[in-house]
Amino acid sequence: MAEAGRVREADGARGADRATGRAREGLRAYRLIAGMWIRSMTAYPLSFAMTLLSGLLVTGLDFVAILLMFSRIDVLGGYSLPEVAFLYGLSATSFGIADLMIGSAGRLGSRVRDGTLDTLLVRPAPVLAQVAADRFALRRVSRITQGVLVLGYALAAVDVDWTPARVLLVPVTVVSGAAIFGAVLVAGAAFQFVAQDAAEVQSAFTYGGQTLLQYPPTVFGRELVRAVTFVFPLAFVNWVPAAYVLGRPYPLGLPGWAAGAPPLVAAACCAAAGLAWRAGLRSYRSTGN
């Protein structure tokens, strides 16, 4: 019995070492591939700066639409402009981080169709790291910049009693939201192993979800709010933690402790996305001759 226990413990330690080594390989591959694309994009600094500026202006139009709306109304669903800006800043920043780091995975379907995914399979690096870093688009940092600017305005303008818990919850929410959006991107990429033309379906849950979260949950139907809380838990990107920060009622009458749940939800989403990715990769059979 004791010998069997020691064997199982040794096997577990070897498995943990392999997982750690695999993670290091993935991070190294990601860094090298992303660095290559960054160097290629910044080879022409003026062109890159113009691309960033144009991206900032285009993404800024989303918030301009909200400003125009509030030029005609005082509140939206019971939320003032600074409160809506707070929701917007959280969701835009979180999605911008996820889109920058993993957004390239959305093109996996085209690689499956034309067979170029096979070239990634024969390289000595995790496929997910290669897919995520492929054509790394540093220009997407403009979305993060715009989200941070709106969030900064909201933090300065919103009428909130800033306790240490509320202050800490803001960066925790941003990181957790980025992980949740990243999990959705990975799960969508895994779905493209089966449905090769599913990029638009993935966009509906990423870009569409981010647009949905820009507005208060009070303007949407109860069934939709329930779906993005319990089925696709995007509500934990900003709606639930923002309710605690702003002193608003929780969506669907959730308990108070739900405000601290985003890290747990993010971990669960990442675990589920990892399982979906491995299942999709195992089902891949190449394109044939």
C-alpha cells in the first residue's frame, strides 16, 4: 500500500513537471512569434502610429454614440453617464486585452480549411500558443487605450465611496474579464475544428457580447440577462462586480458575494475552454490529399 502510494505520488509529480514544462514551451513560443510580428509592424514607425491613431478613432465612435444618447437623456435604465462609462470601460478594456493576446485564434477556421494548420502541428511548440500569436496585431492596443481612457473618466466622475474593497475590485474585474473573454475566444476556436466557417458565430459572442455589456442590464429582458449570467457568464465581466462598486441591485437578485466571483468564474471558463480545445484538436484529421 505504501509502495503504491509512493508510485502514484511520483507519477503525479512527473505529470505536474510535464505540464509546467509544456506551459513554459508555450509561453516561449508565443513570445517569439509575437515578437516577430511586432518587429515587422514597427519597422515603419509612422505607418504604425497612423494605424494606432485610426484604430483609436474608430473604436472611440462606440462611446461617442453613448455620449450622443446622453445628450438627449439624463439616465439610461436608471444609470447615469459616468455609471454607463464605468460599465463601458470595464468591458472594453477587458475585451481589448483578450483580443490583443488571443484574438488571432479566430482565424483558425481558415487554417483548418486550407490545411496550413498541419504546419503548426509538426512544430515543437503547443498549437494553441502558435495560433494565438499568429499575426499578432499590436494595433489592437488602441482598443485597450480607448477603454482605459473611458474607465479613467468614469472613475473620476462616478459618485462612489471608494473603500479598499471597491478599489481592489476594479483591477481584479479587468483581469478576470479578460480571462473570460479569452476563454470564449479559445472555445470559439475549438468549435471551428468542427464548423470551419464559424468565425462569425464566435464574433457574436465576443464582439457582440462586449457591445451588450456596454449598457446596463436593466435595459435588457430578464431572459437575456439570465442567459449571459448562467449560460455564457459574461455578466461577471462587468455587470455583477459593477453592481457592488456602484451600489446598484445585483442582476437577477444574485447574492452579495457574487461580486467577488469573477476570478472563480474566469478560472472555470478557462478550464472549460481548455477541455474544448483539447477535444477539438484531437478531432482534427487534416484536409487529406
